Amino acid sequence: MRVDVITIFPALFAPFLATSLVGRAIERGLLAVGLHDLRDHTEDRHRSVDDEPYGGGGGMVMAAPAWIKAVRAVEQAAGERRPWRVLLSPQGRRLDEAGVRELAARGGEDGLVLLCGRYEGIDERVLETVVDEEISIGDYVVSGGELPAMVLIEALSRQIPGVVGFAGSVEQDSFRRGLLDHPHYTRPPVVEGLAVPDVLLSGDHAAIERWREEQALAATRTKRPDLLAGEAERGAGRGPDADRDTDRDTEF
């Protein structure tokens, strides 16, 4: 998978890209991340990337020319590939598991370009010319797109085969099946008077799987009932024969 990041603070990414699963994925050639300094595409001696907003108001707006040049330079270097261009923005589609998988597929095929804005915002003409999609990591505001970009890269890396040592753990992640994850326990067997559930010590793998499924459902019902409501709405729109059709499809 190829991800290119355009930012005015490329140094922020150095420790992140050298650490843990992401660092190992890059080291093994499973993930490639290119960092591009937006200021390299400015034309004035001060390497300015922002200016006062038309119409007045507080804050500074990132000017369009450097962004357009930077994105097109990345596209030119990509050759025949056409990377999917993502602006990290609080106004974008909120990132979820389905969105991560969708972006991972795009990144694996043609690559991704992540635009990390700053200040009051980016000139709207950047969105109109070199942005395919806006992505948000939540309904709040941070100072720039760098941390959201790291969150997205971390989530994407888990979708690459071979990055996570035990591939089954990715399938059990929260949201993967529309449910939160089940509780986890390890040694010692008793902590502060709280014991590990007996079923996990039973050796009965079928019973353990049933328990985990029940616990995942209970956790979702308690902590994120909206996930179950969304699943019910999707199921209601499928029609009475949907389950039979799905079962038949899986037999081929």
C-alpha cells in the first residue's frame, strides 16, 4: 500500500512511522509512506502557505496554489496510478470500519494522498480541483490534519495482510462485525478479587466462542446501542427473502 502525505510539518511523522506495527510494515515493504513538505511548492522567498481571508474574519486561510502544485506533483510521480486524494477535515465523512476498508482497497490498488490542512481552513478551490473526499475522525476540531492522518494510516496498516502477527485478531476488532469487541483477560487469574470467567479456563472452545459472542453483543447493547439500531434498520430494508438469498450465495 502506498500513502503520500502533504503537510507543513513532515517532522511530526518521523517517530510515528518508525514505531510499532506501522514501522515494521514499512520496514518489511508492506507499506510505503511518502512525506511531502507543502512549503516546497511555494514560490515566494518566505515560503508562505497562508493568507488573509477574503471577506474578512479571524484566522488565516491556506492558499490554493501550493496545494494544487503539491498534489499534482505526487500524481505525476505515481505514473499510471491515480491516487485517491483525501483531505483530513472536521467537515468530512466520519471515519468508521467500513470506510477504513474502503480506503485500504483504494490505497492498495492506486495509492492515497492525504492532505493535512492547518489554520482556519483551506481555500475552497483546493477541494474543487485536487480533492476526491474529505474524511473526519470525529466531531471535534484539532489544530491540523497531521494527527488524523496518523490515525488513518494506523487503521489502514491493520488491513494489510501480514502486518498484524495474528490475522484473526483483526477479524475480532471492534466494529468489524458491527459489534464491539468482547472482554479480554490474561494472567494472573485473580486481580483485586476479580476472577477470570470460568468459561475461559474450561478448554471448551465452542462454549468460549458462544460466551465471546454474547459478551460482544452485551457490550454493544450497553455502550453503543446505536450500532445495533443501525444494523436493525439495514436488516429491515432487505426484505423477507434476504437471509435465504445470502445463505444460498455462500454455498457457491
